[in-house]
Amino acid sequence: MKKFVLIILSVFSLFCFSFNQINARSVADFTPAIDKKVAKMKTTQEKVDFLQMFSDLLTHPKFTQDKNAWLFEDLREYTLNMLNVFQHQLREEKAKSDVNNTSKSSKSTSTTKTSYSSKSSTKLPHLSDNFSNIDEQKVRDAILSWHNDERDSLWLKNYKYNLNLEWAATIRANEISESWKTKYLHVRNSWDWTYNYNSILNWFYDLWINFPSSVKWAASFSESVWYWYYKCSKSDCTQTLIDSVKKTRTWLIMKEKSYNWDHYRAAVMKHFTQMWAWIAIDKSNNRYYIVLHYWVDF
């Protein structure tokens, strides 16, 4: 307990110093300090205890009545989101421990990836559910081949398509399609301006997706999202969709090659080995949304 108090005080001392220096800041300027402290903790229980105490302290009048109270409130919401993630993780760990303690069966318990796959298998829509005239496997194969052709040209290891985790991209594509968004497609929280790695990380945790920590100070994942126009009423619209997606790839990824910008850099990241993608089609606006996720090996 004493250790947590010292940690929290050190974090707050940083915040107070920063607020004295610059008033016009956003919560994203301060969350890395929390993330760094939490990442150093060895057990999930430690993380839960720390985040619980941290969020409780933010309700103190010192912060709720401060001139930057709105920022402290946003910070508390961010902390509570993290707390929720690790509470889920802690329950998972305890449930798995209970199973191991009560069963000596040779059948191993389900891995995280398997549980994610089974969670998604009955609830999430596929392209073929709403568009029987699209062969989703051909669309998937085309996207993978374009990526691997470019990686081959750079002598990089090919991507493997991870069907077990494709549902994460499915969820995000459906989310942005249903919201009719055309801007800020990466944004998960109200305080995010654009791509916030930690917010997306927490979004994955909320889906119960755990993955290795950063590899040699590099990211464990990346996300590319865009939309484009699409309309087809043929008996087989597979090639029409593939052609439209290819235009998106040219505009979103390949145009950035000469500048080595974010979307291209994510597609050819050396230490990424897996990918999955999904497309949500919005017929009312004649467009589709595509979500690409790249990841390290599990």
C-alpha cells in the first residue's frame, strides 16, 4: 500500500508541474506516465489496486475543484477504462486458475485466442450474411496478396492471415459504418484527437484480446482505416469490391511509399507477422469501410 501511495504521488507531482508550466494541455499528454507505471507492475492484481487507488484519489476536492478539473475528470475516466480492462483480465486469470485446480484432465484449457474465436463465431456478421453475391475469401486473399507482394519486394517476411482474430477488425468496421463516420476513424474516446495507441490498446483489451508487450520498444500492433465508394447490384459483386478496395490501397498505402508515411510504414513493418482485415458495406451511403490490423506473433 505504501508503495502505491509513493507511485501515485510521483505521478501527480509530474502532473502538477506540467499544469503549472502549460495550461492548455489534453489528457493524452499525461496518460503515458500512467501507462509506464502500470506496465512495470508484475501482477494484474497490482495493476488493479493501483488504478483503483488512483481513480479514487482523483475524486478529491484538490482535483475536482481545480481550474483544470475537466482535465482531471477526463484523466479519471481514462484510468477507470484501464481499471475495467485489468479487472476483466484478473477475473480471467482467477477463472483459469480455478479450472486448473479442480481438473486434472489431460485436455488443456482454451487459449486466449481460441476463446476470442468462439466468442465471435456466432454473433458477428460476415459479408456473405448481407451480400450473398460476394465471395469474402477472394476479397481476403486479394488483400493479403497485395501486402505480401510489397513485402516480397523488400525481402520481408510474408504476413499470415489470422482468421481467429479477424473479428476484431469486423467489430471496428461495423462500428464506424453504423456511425457514418468520415473523419477521425481511429478515435475511441472523446478526448482523442486522432490515432491514440493507448486508447486503441484499451479497446483491444475491452474485447479481451491480449497480445505481447512492445517488441524492442516498437509497437505490438498498428491499425489502418479508411472508406471508399462502392455500389453494385450484379449477380456476383466480388470483383467490383476487390477493384474498389484496390483503389483504396493505392490511395491509402502505396501513395505514401515515397514519403514512408504511417499507413505504408505499418504495412511493411519488419517485426509485424500477422494481419487481418474487414470491410463493412454501408448501402445507404454507397460506400464501404475497411479496417486493417497488423500484429506481432502471439
